[in-house]
Amino acid sequence: MTARVYLKPPWMQRNVGNRLAALFGRSMVSRLSVRGRLSGRERTVPVAVLEHEGVRYLVSYRGLSDWALNLRATPEARLTTRGRTEKITVQEVPEADRPPLLAAYREAYGSMPTVTGVLDALPDPADHPVFRIRA
């Protein structure tokens, strides 16, 4: 078993930025609601959905986050974008297929605070779970 690689966001991003993201970045930020793998309670986090070659993806750019672990345990969730909520299922993308998706994520969201720095700090595609969204 490999160690969990995850770069925890700074306090300001966790407690202020993530709450304001939905207000100021509505065109870029969605809300992912997924069942907790241990508690069974629904957890909601802001995410940036990557659209690449006509397919949508969720990229855990900070590494193996709790929401990624929750999706591995139960690949069903709700995704709210611009006020519209849909039920989704996801399928994890194999490590070998992640590099072009991570490059596209960097191109699309690299201007957001912390994205480029985190991707530089975690250069191995194996450290970033990526999920293909199926509506």
C-alpha cells in the first residue's frame, strides 16, 4: 500500500476561499456532494470540472483528497453547476491516461490561486486521482 499523498490547502483557502468560490467563480466552480465513506453523511466540496474532448472529469489536483477517497468507495454523487443539480456516477481514470488530462487541467485552471503551485509540487500523475463523469 502506498502512502497517501495530499497537500492540504492553507487555512484561508479552506475556511474563506472555498466558501466564496461558488459566489465569485460560478462559471468555473461546481459543488460536488458525495457520501462519506466512513460516516455515510453527505459531504459537499467546491470542484472545477474539466471538459476535455467532449468528456467531463473531476481532478483531485491536491492529491488523494477525502472526496476522491469517497468517490472510490461509492462512485455516485451529485454535481451542482450554475444552480443545476445532476446525479452522476464516475469511473476512475487509469494512471497511464492521466498526463494529458492533468495538462488540460493546468491549462484551464492554472490561473486559479494555488493550482499551478500544487501541480508543480506533485508532478507524478499517480498522485492525482481523476474521475470520468457519467451522467
